[in-house]
Amino acid sequence: MTTHQNRGRLEVALSPSAPEIRAARDALGITQAEAASRALVSTRAWIKWESGERPISGAAWALFRLRSRLATLRQIEREATAP
């Protein structure tokens, strides 16, 4: 099985800090539970991301942004393939 050349790029391109995660949620005016639901994760996972206890995955961040209409798929694809 071969690894795709862009595997892992999404993680690097979409790695917000804990304050950036919190700011995005605050800007939307939603609770941590609502944010977690948009990212399809548990509320506890979201809390860990916001506190900086654990980094958010690029995929979860992209999904949250898409479902919150903070970014389009095209924008996320461009970010993931940017040098």
C-alpha cells in the first residue's frame, strides 16, 4: 500500500491554536456542545481542543468550518495544498 503524497498536509495546513478554536466558536455564538456536534465529536473532545490539552485534527477542524459555513470546500482544499 502506498501513501499519497499529500497525506498529512491537511493536518499541517489546518492546525489552529486553542485560542483560534475558541474564537471561531465565540464568533458563531454557539456552545461547546453545539461546536462538537458540528465537528461530529464529543463535547469532551471539543473542550480538550479549546483548552489546548489536545490538538484538533485537520479533518475535524475542516468539518467544523464547513458545517459552520466558515469556509468552503474549495478554500479548505487550497489551504491543504498550499506550499
